Amino acid sequence: MVAEKDTTMETLSDAWDFKGRSSVRSKSGGWSSAAMILGVELCERLTTLGIGVNLVTYLTGTMHVGNAEAANVVTNFMGTSFMLCLFGGLIADTFLGRYLTIAIFAAVQASGVTILATSTAVNGLRPPTCDPDSSNSCIRASGLQLGVLYLALYLTALGTGGLKSSVSGFGSDQFDETNRGEKNQMMQFFNWFFFFISLGSLLAVTVLVYIQDDIGRKYGYGACAGAICFALIVFLAGTKRYRFKKLAGSPLTQIAAVIVAAWRKRKVELPSDPALLYDDVAEKKDIGEEEKGSTRSKVKQRLPHTNQFRFLDHAAINKDPSTEQSKWRLSTLTDVEEVKAIARMLPIWATTIMFWTVYAQMTTFSVAQATTMNRHIGPSFEIPAGSLTVFFVGSILLTVPIYDRIVVPVSRRFTGNPHGLTPLQRIGIGLVFSILAMVSAALIEIKRMKVARSDPVYLQKGSVVPLRVFWLIPQFFFVGAGEAFTYIGQLDFFLRECPKGMKTMSTGLFLTTLSLGFFISSILVTIVHKTTGVTGHNAWLADNLNEGKLYLFYWLLAVVCFGNFLVYLVAAKWYVYKDKIMVEDESMAGIELTEAEAICA
């Protein structure tokens, strides 16, 4: 009986409860805590995608802005949401911790969505509806009306960025990696995490889009506000059961310190033998092993010396061994190698951005295309234009099991890789799908324009072309399948290849590819719009798509993506995986690689 009592009251050395006491395993964490966090992610995805996926139709149909401007508003909103994940991660790691970051930024997101719902309900915050009898039938939204809309969107983006940066990491904190059973549960948690993301996406592009288009925007956005408020209440209700971890600190400081130290000693000659470079990790490990229960969090994984980016080695030159020096003047070799590891990942990071530029078209111009096509099923039901992205989500849900059940076993036989394909191979396949998506989109748009030009009636703004909207399915399918390969491949790559202490920053680095993809879309749209014009025969992105040349914009993206893919192949061939570096170094032969922990989706 005594043994059973001790097991029940077992405490964890690296986790605390909400009062700062050591967490009791049986009374904290686990699935009861993780389930509440999964609910938060479901509502966050439902809210963010529920706004972004159908926003372009609100901007063009209600606020009366042009197609190009509406596309830029959407991509800037989505891009800012992902870019702010870096800010949220910095706040969580350095100041607030993940729990407070989630709570505060969920409240910020709720306030933004509430303002958005209010702006759609108050007549004075929207321009009047179009008058078909007037020569200037549609009045553009005023500066005040757009200002309130932008305030709502960017408050929502701020909340999304802060929340998204921490929610998956806080979920993984509820499981103890040192316990085999809980470690297996943590892996299951990430599977469920991806499922809840997909479920939230599916509900957003079906239920919420239908409510917005057929019942009313104020009800659709009101449902978003209610969902995130409900998620916040549920999250706070679990406070007593959560496990909390100490602040890890920001790795950005380490990166800056290595660069500064290397620059200060740039004129000092590097030693011919890397063993002469300063590295006290081994000493710290010996000291740390004497402190029971503390080594897991305090000792760094020693990394072997590499010959790439040799300039950074200057940071580990100890000019005065007898004097203790600050980290801004002297870095350990392991710190330098960790920074090198991040630097080696940058070419891969840069060449994956274009996929998300293609992805951005699925929530902007592809939705705009759908509004000009026949969306009826039967005599009365009309598919909302924003709901076309259900084929995109369905493609993701279809591709993942096909990959696990078919692609992995087949590729395993040819490559000998137990995982089937390497992360870089998965990303490469995703980039190929992005090229196919833009080629498909261009060809379908050419077909749509031929039908539109067959009768002058169809060239009028707002006219519906007699072409079934299901012709757009291939481009949604290719992008969805591409995301299943690219997103998971990126996540695997950035988390497995980054240093153990830089996982939060590496996740933020990964999410910036999404952000920059949206921003590059905005830049390209702006350049093309200003170069080709707003209206007229030469306009690519005309406010009236039936008079424009959207297919040329798609061809442009296809060509850019193909060039980017060639550069990616060079970068992927140049890259050397971390486990290969560790195996090749004889002094590191006995060190086991720490399994990468997925902390964001």
C-alpha cells in the first residue's frame, strides 16, 4: 500500500503547478489537460480561417474595393498572423511563459473578432449597397469604415500570432518525455493536434462560410467571436490541472552574441586545430551530472565542429584564458555550431516561401474566380464561393493517409529510409505540386475567359459565366496535396535539424515562410496591378475578372515557382543532415540524437 501511495504522489522535477509547487504526476497534465488545449487550437483555426477564407468576397461585395486590393488585404492579414508567431514565441520564452501568452493573446483575438462582428452589424460602418440604376452604382468604403475593419483584422492577427506560437508547445508540456507511457501519449497528441487543425479548417470553409453568405456576416463573425471566447473560458478552467515549465529564454540572444563575438575577433587568426577552440560543455556536463534531476534541462548537447561558415569560429577563440569573459566576447564552440546549424537551414527556408505564395491564391483569386462561375447544385442550392476551399482541405485529409499507407511502404523499399521519404524529399514533392497547381489554374482560367468572351453579356462586371465551378477543383487539389507534403516536411525538417534549445525559434522560422509567402503575394499583386493597370485590355488583375488576364498572373507564378524549385534542388543537395554530421565525427560516435519534438502545427 505504501508503494502505491508513493507512485500516486510522484512529483516531476521539471514541471510545476499553478501555485509554483512541483507537479504531481497523477493530478496534473495528461489527456485531461491536453484536451482543453486541443479545444483552443480548434477554435483558433476555426476563427482565423473562418475570417480569412471568405474575406475577399466581403471586401469586394460589401466594402466595394477592387479585386487586387482585396487580395492584398487578405494576404497581408494572413501574413501578419504568421509573422507575429515570432513575436509571440519571444514573449512566451522570455517574459510571460506559454500559459499567460495563450490566455492574453486569446483575449486579444476575441476582442478583434468582436470588433469585426460589430462592424458588419452597424450600418454606419459599411457603405450603402450598390444602386443598379445609378451610373456610379457602388460607393467605396470610407477611410473610417476601412480603418475599423483593419483595426479588427490586425487585432485578430496579433491574437492569432501570440496564441499559435505557444498552444502546441504548451500541449506538449502536459506530457513527461522521461516517462515512456507519457512520451507515447505526446506523440498521439500531435496526431490529434493535426486532426483538430483539419477539423477546424473543415468547419470554417463549410459551416461558417455558409452562415456568412446565406444568413449574414454578423452571424458568421459573431460565431467566430463566440468560439474563441468559449475556448478562452475552457482554457482558463483547466488552470489547476496544467503543468508549467520554467522560461527557456530567447535563442535570439545567443545568435546575436555569437555574431558580435565573431565580428570583434574577425582579425584574429583561426587555429589550425578546432580542438583549440573554447568549449566548456563537457565540463558543465560533468558538473551537472552530480546534480540529480537537473541535467536534462541544464546541459546542452555537444555538437561536433563543422567547416561551413568558418567566420563564426572566431567567436570561440579564447584570447585570454585566465580572465572570465562575457558571452558577447567569447562563445563556446557548441554555441557557435548551434548558430551554424540555423544558418545551414536558411537556404531551405528561403526556397520554401514560394509554395505559400501559391497557397495564398486559393483564398484570394481562386475564390474571386468562383464568384464568376456557375455554383448551383440543383434548382435552389448555390455553393458559397469561399466553400470551394473544402476541396483543398479534403485533398489534405486524403493525401495524408495515402502517404502513410502507400507512399511510405513503397519508398521504404527503394530508399531504405524507415520513414519513407526524407523531409527534403517531401518538401520537394510539395513544390512540384505548387507548380502543377498554377499551370492548372492558368489553363482553367483560359477556358473560363473563352466562355466569357463568347457573349458580350458575360463581360459585364458581376456576370456569371456558364461554366461549372467544379473546373476549379484541380488547382485546389494540387495545393492541398502539396501542403500535406510541404507543411509536414518543413515541420519535420525544422524541428529535427535545429539545436535542442532552439526549437521554439526554429518553429517560428518555419512559420515565417508562410508569412513571407503571403507578403510576397501582396508584393507581386501590387507590382502587376500597377504595371498592367486597373482596367482596360492590358490589365491582368482587373476589378472585373471577366475583362482581365488573370491567367497571365498564374503563368507568372508557375514560372517563378519552377525557377525556385531548381534553386531548391541545389540547396537540398548542398545540405547535410545533422545525424550524418554526428556520425561522421568520431568523437561524437557515442552521442544519441535527441528526438525532435513537434511543437507547432
